[in-house]
Amino acid sequence: MADFTNKEEILMNSFMYIGGSDRKGSLRETVEQLIEKYENDSKLCGGAKMDNKECLEVLYSMRKDEKLMKLKAVDSIKTDIQAVCYVNSEDKETNIVVRGSGGDNEAWQENTNLAYEYETRLQKEFGNAYKKWNEEYGGID
């Protein structure tokens, strides 16, 4: 997997909270489409209640990062957990970005369940996606 800087990791994590971030295809195209959308829309743009200024700050920073702009979203899951599998268009390395659980109550329930369960439902769900992506795209350590 590609070695991302701390800034790139934070950008990708923040990006997962922006509506439309789980689209398949070129990350560059998705970022450009979202910039166009949120420059002209005053509604909140993400699940973390980020305002458009914050969302656009993330998107503008991503646009400037050539390493991130080489990524292509090839698959995703979005249920009670959100994860996107990205493949670098040049070296074909695979990266997965995970958002985690959806709401506050669910996140707390998952944490509580870890006290007495070996593996929670969301962990199993992500594990199945990880296995599928590793078989299909490889390169995931």
C-alpha cells in the first residue's frame, strides 16, 4: 500500500464524511464534481455536519495532492459502515479508507459489544469486503 502522509490520511478520512465521496471512478473527477456542487450549494455537505467552507477546504487540498489524484475508487460498501477501495492508477497499489459506524448510538453499541464478542457485526461486514477486495485487487497488507 502507498505510504500516505498524515495530512493525506486526514484528508481521506475527512473526505469520507462528504456526501458523494463514495462514488466509483477517478478520485480527481469526483473531487472536481463535488467542488462544483458545493461551491453552488449552501446546504451542509457531510455527515459530520461540516459546512461547505470546511468541505471545500478538504476538496481544494485534495485537488492539489497529486498522489491522491491518482486514485480510482473501484468499489465501496455503505451500510452501517462505509469503506471505499481505491487503486492507484499508476502502480496499481490498493488502499482502503474506512469511515466506521454511522451514528453515535451505534458506535457506542459496537464498543460495548467488543467487551464480550470476539467480532462484532460491523467488523464482520468490513472483513468480508476486505477479503473480496484483496482477492480482486491484491496488494492489501
